[in-house]
Amino acid sequence: MQTLLFSPNRSFWLWPDMAIGSAAAAGSGLFNFLRPRLRPQPTDVAAAATWGVAATVTALWLIQPFDWLKKQLFEKTESGS
């Protein structure tokens, strides 16, 4: 029989098999072929998303395709017939 444990900051309960480094903490197993130190951490994912947003905004700022987007999305095209 397993007993519940308090988390270190006592904000929630933990099962003993939910400790850091266990299979439950490893996620879906997508990166199980990597050593635990090389697996992507949540901060890595957040940093990649932030850099993606920054790259997209920079590309839009450099190209500025707003007239083309307005023409493609909002203006009705006239049919030839």
C-alpha cells in the first residue's frame, strides 16, 4: 500500500512514484532516448516559442506585406463571368 506525501512546499499531495526523475515525470516518452539532462525542459520550450514570435514579428516588420494581406483577405475579387 502506498501512502500520500506532501509536496515540499505543502501545496499539493504527491504519490511516492511521482518523484522527479520517475517515469511519470518523464512525460509521454517522446524524448526518453535522451539522457535526462539533455531532455528539453519547460524553459527551453518557452524560450523557443519566444524566439519564434520574435522572428515572426521581425520578418513582418522587414517585409511589411500589409497591403497584400488586406487585398487577399478583405477585398472581394470580381468574377470574370
